[in-house]
Amino acid sequence: MSKKNDRTVYKTDDGWADKRNSASKPAKIHHTQAEAIAAARKTLARTGGGELTTKAVDGKIRSKDTVPPGRDPMPPKDKEH
């Protein structure tokens, strides 16, 4: 289940959306995926941390990361982030 601060970055017709999971509309549309990810990370860090989910152009989940000060209950063993 999604927590209040969790965010998702995904492709739209207008660009890359940075959206809080519990919101009905994206907070902002960015020109590039990198810009959207950076904005989502900054927002998560400022609002107490949470899970950032990044989706590829095809809509499949590409990456998940816990942004501090959020606490990851099951930290990954891989070194992606």
C-alpha cells in the first residue's frame, strides 16, 4: 500500500510527470526523465522521505528507491542506488 509521500515518475504525452501517488494529477511535467527524477527526489527529501518509483516509456517499473529520511524496511542487497 502506498504511503502519503511516495512518488512516481512516468511518461505522458506532454513530457515526464512527477506525481505523488495519492494525488489525482501530477505535481509538474518535466522535459526529461532526469529532471522529473531530480525534482521528485528533492520533494521527497524535503517532505520526510519515501519511495520513488520510476517507470520506463512503456510504463513498466524501471527502478524503485527509498529516499532518506525515509526508512527502507527491506534494504536491497544490490548496489543500484
